Amino acid sequence: MTILEKRYLEYFSPLVQEFVRDVDALNHPNIDGMPEPFLPLFGKTYEKSPLRMVLIGQDTAYWGDLREFITAEKSAPGTKMREGVAEFAERPFTQWGPRRQTFWGFAMMFLAALHGRENWQAMKQGAMTEILDSFAWGNGNAIELYTSTPDDLGVPPDYWESVRRAGDRLNRFRHIVETLRPHVAVLMYRGVDVPRYFEGCRPDGLLPEIVSKKDRITHYRLPEAGVDIFHVPHPGSMNRKEGTDYFRDTLKSLFVAHGLTAIFPQFLDGQQEGEKAMAYLLAKATKASLGADKYECVAWIADELKKRDTFMSVPALCTLLNQLGCRTNYDEAFTGGRGSYRLVSGTHHRMIAVNEPERAHNVAVAFRRPNFQYAYSVE
């Protein structure tokens, strides 16, 4: 269990048990598929991502089964939370966004664009897993709105209102801050009650700071937590006026302008246009690789390069490793000689040994000699 998983379970378990106690006393109708509470979910590499980003919608239709949820959580607290995280790791959402005007279609398009990729549709075919594993998902409403699923199922409105009241304790952004510790969130629905949703996020009841507001994009900031929030319409609403491409491109520009991401050239080899990308990796790796050894640093850098379908020369890698404080087995700086190439091959072998073949592949393709030849061949 990772540090994040442990913190997530320990934090949400008491809240979930309080919810279960409240709703268990209700007179439940005999209706299957009444939706269960939604809790934030995260990809398997989110914790080490240089950009811990949460994409937040309004609610999710047909989410589980409430009565099954109550039974499972009463029997073994944390069961449904662990199941949710495990299911999200399988990336089922890639099949939920047929068009860019849907929540998941826009989410995939934006994630791809943010990393310099164009064909977001390839995500539906299993491509760009490094990107898809690196973000988190939240909803402003843990219990679905009546009009989302319960109405279709014939659930009594008064009963569902009682369920929603019990679940209101879960509808706070501070839960995401405390557990996922994001750098940025994109809030994709207009109907959010800002004072209520951000309740408890700042001292003395202060609301999020407004950094900028243009068209239908509001940039908030929680300075104490160091979190930027970009509030935009639902993608279906985006398309009624400016269009989803406008929000994709504007959001990316804002992310770059505020140093939340950087533009990567195709080949990082000390050229001027790569300086900002190198500085970005240095700043983010310093935090992401705390306690990690040089092999994990190399693998982490390879993952970030693969997200952007770009690569780096071994001399540039050595510069970055030296700046991060990594050293050779002889406690010396890396110089770009044969030992540095052995470090790349050694990292590949270590990823294979710990059963992470995708990361091993990233290492094999991410680093090149200055003449563009692969630094390490697995053939």
C-alpha cells in the first residue's frame, strides 16, 4: 500500500462510516442500482506526477449500488474504497468519452494536449497510459443529483433527499486537498456553490482568491495549500458558445503561463528551447523523487519524456541527475561516459525486475546519444 492509499483510506473511512450509519436507518425502497457515494479516485502514478491534477465534474450517473455499498462497508470498512481505486487503475473511463463535448472526451483531449499530444482518440485504444495513470478524478456531488439516475429508476424523491443530506459531508474540496494534495484542479461545471464547496479550505472562512476571470474561465487559488483551481463550464456547455478547442487551448496557455507545465521540444540536448523543460523537470523531480535512488530518478524522467513523446540526450540526463544530487557508485558526478549509459541499461533491468515493463520500455526509448541513436538497445 502506498503512502497516498494509506492516507486516503484513513481519512475517508470515518466519513464513510458516518454516512453509512445515517442512511442505514432509512426505509430503503427495493430498487437495484440506486447510486452509491462517489469518492475521489486517482491513477497509480498520480502520487509521483510532477503535476498532480484533479479533474472535477458535477456527478456521475449510475455509479454503483447504494444498498450493496452499505452492506460492504458495514461488513469490512474500506472495501468499496479499495475497489474504486483498483477499478480506476484499469482506466475504464477511456470508453466513457465518445466525443470532446462529453466530460471524459474533453478530459482526454485536454490531458493529451497538455502533454503536447494531438490524437487523444488513441487513448481509447490503450495509448498514452503514462498520461492516463497520472491524474485524479473528483465530483462536486458525492451523491448523484436526483435527475441523474434516481429519477429514471423511480426512486422516491423524499428518500433520495435524505440520502443526499447524509452524503453532503463528502461534498467539500478540502477532502481532496487533505488526501490527494493536488497542485491544480479543473472544475468542469458551472452550478457549483463556491462558498460551500470550498468551505474549510482557508483560515477564518476566507474564499479562494480570484487570480483572473476571462470569458467563462475563472482562475482561483488556495494560497495556504498551494492549489490552483480553474473553473470552466461542462464540455457540453463549452460547445454552445466558444467551443471545446477554445477551453483546451486557453487552459493549456494558463498552465504554461503559471509554470504548472512546460513546453517540451522533441529532443532535449542543451538547446535554448529546452531550458524551460529542463528547469521544469528539475523543480518537479526534486519533490517527486525524495527518498528515491538514481535509478528511480532515471525512470521518473523517462516517464515524463514518454508522456510527451519526446526524448533526451544522455549528456542532458547527466546534467539533470547532477543537479538533483545523484551520484555514481563512486560518489562522483555523471559525465556522460560509458558509466552513464550503463546507468540507463541498469535502470531498464531494474524496472523489468520489479515487474514494471511499461516503465522499462520508457527508459529504453527516452534516452539517446547526441547523434539520435538509442542510448540502450534491448534487442
